[in-house]
Amino acid sequence: MITYAQAERLLDIHAADRSVLSLYVGIPRDPAQLRELPARAHDLIRLAAADLDGYRGQAAGLAEDERRVSRLLEVHGREWLGHTAALFAAAGTGQAEAFALPCQLPDRAILATRPHIRPLLVTLQRCPAHYVVVVDQRRAWLFRVTGDEIETTAAAEIEATAATAQAAEGGQVAGEAVSGEGPAGEGTGKEGAPPGEGAAGAAGARSWPGAGAGGLGAGEAPREPVRSRRFGGWYGLESYRINERVIELAHSHLHATVTLLERAMRPGWPEPLVLGGHAETVSRFAKMLPTGLRDKVAGTFVVDPHTMTPARVRDLARPVIANWVREREDRLVGELRAGQLPGAAPPLTVTGLPGCLAAVNARAVALLVVPAGGVLGGYACERCGTLSATGADCSCPDGRPRWVPDLLEEMVVRTISEGGTVEAVADPPGEVAARLRFPVSGGR
């Protein structure tokens, strides 16, 4: 499973010419179809090289890259059935990398000066790694899901039955046993013993004023024992405290689980959280989460913790994450469209390729929103780095525009290198949109 750190490290690979191969190819689910995989990869690579200037001079390096990725497919093909393989090879440095992606992506091959990472960003945002917490009244389980893999990160267990038994034992001392209620009649500390003997008597039996040897005043009717559960006062308060302690012990594993989550989920990392278990317990646990964790909750599902399996947990969390991703994209697109309403001045949201190119060239982009698929050819100046769709927008007196196979990829890399963030959505406003740090001339 690819991570953001690994995707950014790929940007360290850079070549002077278009000699870095990026290949995205789907691995069939049927092992019998693996024999067709090298031919599919070969066709994709040849299609990418069809417009390569000086292709014949780079034929040897390209052939070596093709052999590298073919070996990687042969090694990992049976491990990655049903996944998309992302393979990168640089003829100049001899580097080769391979990753299995959890999302299905279109087959694509790109030859450029650096690895083509936009599909990786799509994968990280559409199929994010996430945490799942399953809670019940006694235990909690913390899982981390990355693609099809699920691992138990930690388990916070509190034996509520033992804690409850311990608390109940304390309640028994202050309740029924000490009250002297037994089959031999009230007022006995132990079965068949006279008043003043047994457990209560050993502790020093109390009697009302005027009580005789049996603890009753002359002519008085028997009264409720002081330690009875039906008696209020201080002993009723003691019983209340015991009940509250039982509830506290029963919920202590939930507090421990919150602590584990705060340690596991690092601040600022875009990993959502899914809660599972019985509806009542999940609702109680969700209310205990601090604000930072509550904002990461993608949704909940109902499962019986006693019959669940890790695979079952992963499958139940998958539609919750898919719905969270869809809502997140819809909310982002809606915010961008709202930023384009008339009267919004200064314009800190731009849509369309011309305005976004001007913002990227001015290093003003805080958030770049690009389409999840497709490629768009363009130009980049080899001297000043200006990006343009036609190659005529560079202001350098001796500018040398160089054709690039995907202008959107160049915008993505430039934004990341300048400290901005990138989101890939299915249908961004104006095909590409940006949120700016400061206004830039160039039109919306």
C-alpha cells in the first residue's frame, strides 16, 4: 500500500530528458490471465513512446526499463491479483519501484522527466488507510486498514465482570449482608445467630435509644435495620457511590481506548476513523471522544463483537469510508462553486485552466483541485519553469518551452513543492480549480 511519504519520495527521481517510465496496469483476478500481462504492458509503453522526440536514441534505455517492470510484474503478479500495479523505472539511475494500489485505476503509461504521481494521489484519497474501533461493554479493539490488509493495532480490555464483582462485594458489606437480613429473621448477623452476634455484632451492633438486650425499646415494634438498602441517609449515599463506581469501572476501557486512539492517530494525518459495535455502546463512546478525534469520525456500523472477524470488520467499514469520501468531494466542490459567486472580492477561488495556471506560476495556490482521470499535454519553460498550455506564455527573453505529456501533473508537482495541497475529484468546477493564498491577475 502506497503512503503519502512514499509518493513524495518518488519526486526526488528526476532526469534531464523524458526517460522516467511510469506504468499503471491492472492485475487480473484470474491467475490464468497473468500470461497476457507482459503484452499489455508492452503495448502501453510503446504507446507512451510514440510521441517521444529522439525515441531511437533512447530505445536502449526504454528497453531496459521495460525489462525491469516486466520482472517486477512477474515477481508480484500473483500477490497483487485484482489490484492496480504502479511501477516506476528510471533508465539513467537504474532505479525501479513497484506498489500495489487498492483502487482500480485505468491502464496508463507515461514517459516524463519524473514519476507520474497523480494516480497515486487519487488512490490515497479515494481508498485511504483508516482506523476502525469496535467497542462493547467489556472490551475494545483497534484495527488499522490499508487496502485489503487489516491489522489489530491494540486491544484495550477491562474485565468488567471482575470489576463489577469486586464493587458488588464492597456493596455487600454496606448492604444486605451487613444489614443482618437472613432467613432466620432481620437483625441477625449470621444465619440462626441472635442479634449482636455474627458479622454485624462483631463490628459492634447498634441499638435504638431504650433498646433492651435484643435491640428493641420497651413497647416498641421492630424497626428497619440501619444498613438496609431501603434506608436512605448516609447508607443510601454509600450505596449510590458504589453504583457509580460500578458504572465507572464498566466504562474505564472506553477511556483507555480514547488514549490509545490519541497515540495512534497522529495530528494532521488524513486518516479517518470508523466506529463499530452495538448502537448504544458506539453512541456512548462517540460522545467521549475529544474534538480532534470526533472530527475524524467517518461513520459507524453495527456488529456483534462476539462473532466478528477482522475480515468482517474491514468489509463493514468499506462502504462507510466510500460514503465519507463521496461526501467530502461533494462538500469541497460545493465550497469552490460558492467561492465563485458574484461579489466575491478579492477572488481567492479560481476555476478553469488559464486562471489556475496563472496562480500556479505565481506560487499562490494553497489548494489545487484536479480531475481524477485523463491527461492534458502542455509546455514548461526549461529556464524559468513557467507552465502554459500553448508554450507562448513564458516571459523569458530566451525562453525554451519544453513539451510535457501531462500539464496537470506539472501543476500538481509544483503545488506540492510550494507547500500547497492537492485534491483529485471526479468533476472539479471548470475542469480544474484552485484556492489561493493571495489574489492573482489572470482571470477566473
